Amino acid sequence: MNLNDLAANVLQQQRSTPDLIADALREAIVRGIFQEGQSLRQDEIATQFGVSRIPVREALRQLEAEGLVKLHLNRGATVSAISPAEAQEIFEIRSALEVKAIQLAIPKLTASDLEKATVILEQTDQTTDAGILAKLNWEFHETLYEIAQRPRLLTMIKTLHLNVDRYVRLQMSQMDYLERSQKEHYQLLEACQQHDTKAAVRLLKKHIDTAGEQLVTYLQQNIHS
């Protein structure tokens, strides 16, 4: 799949043009079609989508707010790279926000919410596609958090997930990471089923912190390799 395929897919949806372009570019970045530091030429993107440069510019601004793109004065846009220090900070913030979300959510979780989370984990067991695994990973966490009814908090958490999604996909492709992550997900789900907030917080914090530590190590090795 390339940017043309992604463009064709999103343009079939009934949404604003900048949002559609942002969706395609975001997917191209997390899939690795666009690499870190790669220039994103607005005129070329506009031609591929058959639009003017204005909606492309708006789409790039959206991606800049999500931390996926950097806009440079007189130099256009490039795909952002995350340093080990930035990754550590992202996971530290994720840990704080997601712990708060699960604390607010557990008293409100219903049987339907828990069943939905269970189905997502069962779907995760059935695939090894890194892109699908990353999406299911977010859907699992989102299912547990959205019942907290804190839309701004959920949006912040989702943005942090997007910041590291392309790297999480690399982690998901490693079976040892996937097996451990799934085991931790099931443990977290069990704590939620028992409405054990203390256990859920402990498990979730460990889950996020461990993933963050592994990503920081990965980035450090790549920088020095």
C-alpha cells in the first residue's frame, strides 16, 4: 500500500478535505511509507489528492499538533522524529493520564464495556499484522477509558498514542513483546471485571512504564547504531 492507495480510501468518506488528507498522511507515517525526517512536499501531496495546497496545509497543521510533523519556516514540512528523552516524557505523561482515566472509569464499567474489551483481546490473539495489532491495542484501552466520560482527557491520551504509534507497531511485530503485552491486557481486564481499582492502577502503570522503557532503549540503540 502507498499514499495513492490511502488517498483513494479516505476520499470515499464523507468528511472535510483537510481531515481526510490528514488521515491518509497520518496512516502513511505510522505505516512507515514516510520516514523520519522525510520532506512532505505540499504541491506533490496536493496533486495526488487533486486539491489545492490550502487543505494540505491545514492537514499538515493537524499532524503538527499531533507531534507527527514539523513545519519549518521557508522549508516546508518534514516527518518528525522522537528522541529517547521525548519518548520517555510521552510515556510518563501517558502513565499519569491513563491511570486517572482508569480510576474514573472502573466504577462506571458495564458488562457490555467489559465484553467489548474481551472481544478486542480475542481478535488480537488471532492476528500478527502489526498495523491491526496497534489499532486493536488502542481500541482496547479506549474501551476501558471512554466510559469515564472525560472527552478532553481521552483526546489527550489518544494524541499521545498517535505520537508513538509507528514505534509501537515495531514493538508489536516482536512476538515476545506481543505475548507479554497480551498477558498484561488480560490481567488488566480481570482487575476491571472485579472493579478492583487498586489492582488495575498497578497493572496499567506497569504496562505503560515497561513499554516506555523498551521504546527508549530501542531509540537509544538506533541513534548509536
